[in-house]
Amino acid sequence: MNLKQTESSPQDLDDMIFELLDGAITPDRHQKLQGILKHNPAARQRYRDLTRLEDLLEDQMHSAAHPQMSTPQNLIPFDRLARRQRKRIAMWSAATAAAVLLICGVILTVINVSFEPSVATMRYAEHSDYRVTYPEDVDYEAGELVSGAIVELKQGSVELNINSGVVAVVEAPALFKMVDEYTLELKNGNSWFSVSPQGHGFTVKTPQMEVVDLGTEFGVVVDPTTADEQVHVLRGRVQVSSLLKMKDVQTLTTGQACKVSMDGGLETIPVAQDSFLKGLPDGLTYLEWSLDEPTNKAFAATGNMAGLEDVVSSVVRGKIDVVPGRKDRARRFHPNNGFIQTTWPGVDADRPRTISAWVKYPKKPDAIPTGAIIEWGNPDLNAAKWRVTINAGGDAGKVGALRTEFSRGYVIGTTDLRDGEWHHVVSVYDGSGRGDASTIKLYVDGKQEEISEYKVNRVGTIVGRPGADPCLIGRNFRGTIDDVRVYQGAYPEEYIPHLMGE
């Protein structure tokens, strides 16, 4: 055979194979392909990869094993061509995939990307807002954390399943780094850890302390706005070391807690058994006051927020009326009379938040609204108060419309609610640190409000300190309130109509 019949470029070889499978190959090119496949092992392998025709390969092997045959058999009989044509698309796909894998392998080799094994997997609650930053030149899969990965959680919560046998739930706002499967650096956030025997020695490092597991379940609080750092042992033991100048070291057991003091030592504090999420919630954490109780002795706070069992809500300063609500009962409030005072401090600083409630204002078009639907924070300091109410019109905006105040700033809607009908009202703040018409959205009966007036101010709600009011419902309010909810996060616009039906 002419030597040239056994030589061909890779592209020409592929063309001949696909011409064969299409039934469009000429006799001359068919003879050439036969010669190439008979004398070129690499070409035969290429043919196998593209056609997957094992029966023909067996024919070829059979011919090679029986050299006594005087008449060489065709490697590719023409009578099989028609039934191979429909496979061409699949062959092209296989060839393309193989080429892509080859190219990717070359590229990864050139740029030296390392394939680090993950040290943890991460799940997040619905409507959580987070960002993961991975080390450069490290490949990763979605939902996996490698050594050095940094997670910033703006709202919501995440659950970590760490390879060392540790389960953790972190609640926003939070910032942490997975150093490795036995070490987590926590810069901000409330975190709960459950450590199996396999994870003995798991360590949480904060800016001011180091917590080493000795077989336990514990919670860690890091609040950079107050420089408050705490560890609470819910079960078992931990070793806590201050990283400040005193270098204090303590071993805590079940029911004990401490924080880093001003001088850098470790100060004993009451343990907060219920202040940590111990599982991933379905969505944003929230508190709800249904106001369905038959009497005004106490009002239950429900929801999925950590620590809600400790929230006490009761009437102060007078009485409020029990009246029919949208579904069950509601409460009618009067100015300078009773309101509901809770022990929950409210959403602090510039954290995102969503407030939802049903309200019915008396049908008095000329009445001037007073009081608040819900409020908390310090009213005497700029930006330190958060208040949702109905606009009285004293400074600006549509009288009778939904209004959100943040001390000297406000955002006011357009719908007059003084019609004696039930209305579902929602106020959503995005957590940007600035209050204006773009960061605070108002909704009435599931529809976003046009803004009639607003005044820009920063948002920095102060809670839990001298001068700050806890969450109050209906103080000096004129009208009826039902089913009040506060969510720790900003709900997206498309979800707002669902709040009406919940």
C-alpha cells in the first residue's frame, strides 16, 4: 500500500470518519480511511472514541487474530452505514466534550489552579443575603467552603456542616473565615456550635478571645459595634483564653458563660441558653404578636427568633379594647391610654428589617393621626429611633398615609388609611445605613406605595441601652391593630403579597 494512504491530518481523519457515518464517503476516501485505520493505532483509537462501534472493533481484532485469511476483510462494511447516521450528533457532542476537557486540563496546568478539598458545606435560609470570598487560584463547588473561604452574611442565617464533625448555625449580621476543618475565625455574629467527639479540639477565634472545644455545645457572640464578645456553654466544656494583655484562661462547663472585660480579663455572666439558633430556620427570623388572646393579661410572642421564649409582652398605663380582628381578635388603642410593652429590644443599628401589621383607622377624614403602630430605640438621639406609624402631616407628606421614621428622617406613602377599613401595611428597610425613598419601601395591601415626601438621615437604631425604649405596640395610637410581625431582614418585593395571607 502507498505510504501516503496511511497518513492524514487529524482534521481530515475526523472528516472521513463522519463522512463514513453519514454515508457520504467516496470510494477513494473510504479506501484511504481503511488504510489509515489498518496501519495507524492512534487513528484506530480515534475511530473508537468517535463511533463507539464495539462490534466493528471486534471485527478488526478478529481479522488481526486470523492472518491466514487470504482476502482482507473491510474494517468498515458499507452495509452498516445507514443505521450509524443518526449517531453523528452524539459523536460530535462526545468529541466536543473530550476537546473541552483536554483544553481545560491544559489551561488549569498553565495557570496552576489548585483543587483544594472542601472543609465544610453550607446551607442558607430562604431570603438570606450572603457573599463568599474564596482564596485566589482555588477551585470550588457551590455550597462548599475550602480553607481560607470568607463568608459575609448581611441577613438571614447559614448552617455549616464541617468535616471535623462540627455543626454550626450562624446568624446575621456575621463575618467569619473557615481557616480549616478545626478552626473558624469569627469577626462578627451570633453562632452556635455542636461538636461531636470527632471534632474534639475545634477552635473558634475572635478578635479578643479563643474558644477551644473540650466536648461540647456552645454559643459565641461577637458584636463589633459594642466590642462585646461572649461565650455560653450549653452542654459540656470549653477552654476560653483572652487574647488581650491579661491573657486570662478559664474552663467553662454546662450552664456557665463569660465575656471579655474592659481590662482584657474574662468576666462571668449569666448563661443565655435560648439566645442561639440551633437549626436552620425556613426563612428570615421573626417575632409575631397575633393579639388573639381573650384577655389583656399577657400577649404571646411567637415565631422562629432565638430567645423568643424570654419575651414578655403586657399592657401598661391603662387599658386597651378587645375587638374582632381580621381572623380572630385584635386590639383597639386610644391616645394617652394603654399600650403593649414588650421586653424585646428591637432590631439594632443599621440591620435590615421588615415590619408587617394589619391596621384599621376610624373613618374620620379630618382626624389627625397620633402615636405609633410599633416603635423601639432611643427617641432623644439622632437616627437612634425606629417607628412605623400613620402620618399626621405636621411637617410634610400625605396626611393619613403610612410613615416610617428614623428619628430626624422619615419616608411617607400616599394612600390615606383613614377609611374605617382593614389595611395590610409593610415597611422594609434594606440595611444600607441610610434612610431615604430608595432604601425604605412602603407597601399597602400588597402594593408598593409612591412616596409623597421623605427626609434623608442615617440609620443607627440604639437598643438595650439607657434611654432606649424596648419594642412598643400601639403607644398613643388611635385605631385597631392586628397581627404584628418584625422580621430580621429585608423581604424582596415579590414576597410582600404573601405576607398578607400568612
